Amino acid sequence: MTMSRISAATTPEIRAQAAEHDKPNDRRLTVGRRRLLVGGSIVAASLVGQGLVGSAALGAAVTELSVGKVEITPPVGTYLAGYGVDVPRRSTGTAAALFARCTILWHAGVPHVIVSADVLGFARGLHQSIRSQVLALGLASENFALTATHTHNGPVLPDKLDPFIAYAMNSTVRAQVRAFGDQLATRIVQLVRDTLDGPRTACTLDYQVVKQNFSYNRESLPYVESDVPVLTARTPGGEPLAVLFSYGCHPVTAGSQTMFDPDYPGDAVTRIEQATGAFAQFLLGPAGDQNPAGARGWAQRSLRGAELAQAVTTALLRPGRPVAGPTTTHYREVSLPLDVTPTEDNLRDVSAAYAARFHDLSLPGYYQRHARQMSAQIDAGTFATSIPVPVQSWRFTGSPDLRLLLAGGEIVSGYAVYFRARYGTSSQLLFAGYANEVSAYLPSDELLRRTATYAGGIDADFPGIAGGSMTVYGWLGHLKGKPTATSPDGVEQILIGAIDAALSA
């Protein structure tokens, strides 16, 4: 079978990519530059006062802040996302409310919008629907970012994780999921509209990095996330108005529950707001291979939320390095190839492998549902051979500058290690994942050269077809690697090229 078989690893870690001077295709689909806002809306949604006056931390242009939030907790009985099950996980209540949050930084009168929502992730269709409606408000595409906090006790959303494969949902329930997705899109667009029309507060911006240490690498790679980037908007007198903070760890501390809950990020946000009075918003870092240490449960969720909140609130006591902006913004989409060989002979072998999976009762139910779905796609010729992934960056002026990278997908931490080494560590690069679209894990060659890896989407029974994470995401094969130096560029090389182009813009 040649669909996605990759030879064993003999080359070094992802860092070696820089030494090889690979210049991969960026496979660019769309590229944007900043444009002025040309439209607006109706109602105020800012959580800060209107009476403050001040100037930007750096440069002549004034920076202003608007913030807002809206509750998005579904009704009791709605199904929960995040863990593959054979009986859909129905909610029995709410442990803590779920929110969509919006921070707008106005630089030289131009709005730059970041929305985060307490959901597992936005698939392409839902993301594109929200983006198109937000752009209709007059916002430039490169100035709008949509992120997910990736709680595993939030609502099921359309398409990814695949509701049939991951949760055994029938067509009736899937229609309900799609209706909720439409409602969520409406709420998020209204949140952006309201916050754009809300009051603006002149502010200064500063940036610093503190530490937290409850992540570990669940793929047994040497990379462990410990940096907590903190971007703060303050009054001219130095009081915190809002904080945007990040950490790279899977939000699964609560474990699989039947109560809606935003996990440790939501707990941290609440604690920070209660302690400081500032608006708080979380960006999930490169958490594709990062899990929280310790047992799962409500106590663990509260412990990790408190630890992260303490690190951030301590940072807020005094300003970090002044920055101003965003002064440059960039958005593109890159096409990442699946390791699919669509020849008749190979697809026959692939079908046979999926037939064996379907009849293997020792496998989880979602493997069997995935096998059934993939067989149907092969028969219909509707399977995908690539995955589009958005890559976005904002640059803030400072001494030195700060770059904010917003990568789609469940990106693994090796990419952050690589780019931090190139762009001045976390003190100059805030590396976030789960942005705009979450269509799959984004593994490195280190993972794609293994015979079995969850994040890489490979299983030992049939390494040539999708396994691990690629089953619940509903793809025919795993992403394509570069097994040898002379092989064509794979996902790692293409993704590095696209991120490099975004950060260099």
C-alpha cells in the first residue's frame, strides 16, 4: 500500500529544518494587507469606561481599546464535544458559563479584532461563514482573528470533529448541531458589531513573558511549553484595562464531564477579572502535543486555572516592554497535502484496509464509523487530498518588535520551538494555535516518520491510512511528510514556508 506509508526516522528534530535551508512552497491561496474600516454598527458592548485619555506607548499613532463578551452556553441537553464516544455525551447542566470574548485594538483608527470562544474548534464552513459576515461590517480579513479555547466540555459544532464519526450522531441530531452552529455564528458576528460600535478607550500596550509548568509532551518529544505571554492594555496611569494571555496546554484538566465548562482557561480568565477588574482573554498556544500533568477532575481544573491566573495577575502588577500597534497585519491560507495516492490499484488496497478496520470489533467505535465513511468516500470519489490551513500574523512596534502568530489547526509545539529560535524567543514571538480553523492536528516530520502516533494520525495496524487523530477529524489519510532529504516537500516544509512568509510580512 503506497497511500501514506513513511519510512522510519533517521533524521534529527524539527530544528534541523533551518540548517537544511529548505525554502518550501507556501502554497498560498489568499494574501491580504490592512485596509481601513468602512462600515460599522449599532450597540455598545465595551466593558471599560469612556472617559480616559492617553497616547500610544510608542510612536505618534494613538492606540485605543474596545472589549466585549457574550454568553454562548447552550441549553441543558445539548451534546458535548471533545472525546470520541459511541453514545453522544448529553449535558446535564453547566459548571461554568461559556463565553465568546472580543478584544479590539484600534491603531491609527484601524480596528484589529480578536475573538475567542469556549468551543473545541471552528471547522472551515463555520469559520468562513463568520469571517464573511464580519468582513461585511467593513473589517479587513487580515485584521480579524477567530480562535477557540478548545475546551473539551463545550458544545458539538458542525463538521470537525466529525459528528457522525466522533460521536455517533444520527442525521437528526447532526441537523440540530448545524442549527446551533448557525446560532453561534450569529452571536459572534453581533458581538463584533457591538464591540466595534462600543466606546473606545485610549491606552498603552506592554508585553512580557512569565512561566507556568503544568504541561508535558504527550508524544514523548523533548518540547514542553512553559511560557505564558502577557499583552496588557493599560490606562495612562498604568492600571490594567485588558489582558490577552496565552499558554500551550490541552484544556482537558476537568476530564470528560456532563456539565458545560470552559476548563482551566475559563477558570483563569474569571480569576484574573475578579482580582484585577481588567478584561481578560485567552489564546491557546501550540498545544497539539501538550497535556496537563496530574489527574482529571474539577479540583484539577480549578488548581490549574488558579496557577495560571496567579502568574498573569502577578505580571499585571508592573508593565512589561512597551509596544504599539498592530502596525502590520497579514493573512493567508496554505494547502497541506494528505498522503493520498489516488490510483485505482492503491485505492483498492486502501478500501481493503478500511474493510478490515470496520470488522475489527476490538477497535473503538469511532474507528469503525470512520472506516465506513472512508469506504463510502472512495466509492463516490469524494475524498480530499489536501487540507487548507489559515496562517495569520500581527506585528507590534517596539524595541524589539513583537510578532503575534495565529496558526490554524492543532499545531504541535515543535513548530513554536523552531520559530521562537528564529524570531527571538517568546519575548518577541507570541505563538498561538487553534486560530480561525481547526481541521486537523498539524504534526512535524518527527511525528510523521513514526509507525504510530496520535498527533501524526498514524496507527501501527495500517500505517498507510488515517489513524489516531485523523480518524475523528474524518480524513482518508494522514498528512504527508518528507521521509528523506531528497523527497518532495511535505507538510512541515510547506507550513514552515507559510509561517515564515507571514512573520516576515
